[in-house]
Amino acid sequence: MNDELIDKMTEYGLGGEIKRLFSHMLNAHNIWNARINEIGVTITAWETHSLETCQVMNDMNYNITKDILSNSKLDQVIKYVNLSGQAYSNKIEEIIFHILNHHTHHRAQITLEFRKQGYDPMDTDFISRKR
């Protein structure tokens, strides 16, 4: 889905709020992957990236998450500090579920932005994709 969004943003020459929201989705996904893998976070949640960088980040996020799902115990608890400095812990399965929900939330915002700018939005519903 993210690849298709990048293609549409490129095709329509869209940036602005759409690119800001899309970059945020990818940044947050990257941050959660880093927490699960217990490595330092090198980006902030609201950095905006070029579409080329978004594509690289999307591919990287996908591959890292696929590796996490293949090689981790999903009930493993991850301890982390959020961006406000508060300590928390969650199971990997909860974090992955959150990443999916976070993407869905922002894709809905992106869909609204497509409409506001006069473009037909893509169907981003999961079940539509599975059909």
C-alpha cells in the first residue's frame, strides 16, 4: 500500500501535508522497529522526507518488520523510553498491532488530503486488498 501511495504522490506531484503525514508514518514505524531491536533512534517522529527517501525507508521498515515477525517471540516484552522520556514496556505483538493501526489512522488522513486537493483517493481498506 505504501508503495502505491508513493507512486500516486509522484504521479500527481503531491507534497505538503500528504508528504508530511506519510513521512511521519514511516518515521514512527522506523522508531518502533528500532525499539524492538534495541538500537538507537536516529530520526524524530515528524521529519519530512523526499519521496525517494520515503521509498528507501518504506523498504527498510518492511524488511526489518518481516525479520522481527520471523525471528522474534511475539509475546516478548520490550522496554523502551518514549519520545517524551517516559519509560514503558509492551509485547512485540502489541507494538506490531500499534504500527498497523497507526498506519491506518494516517492513511485515512492522507485520503482526506487527496480529496481536498481534487484527486481521487486510493482504496486503502485491507479487505479490498485481499479481494
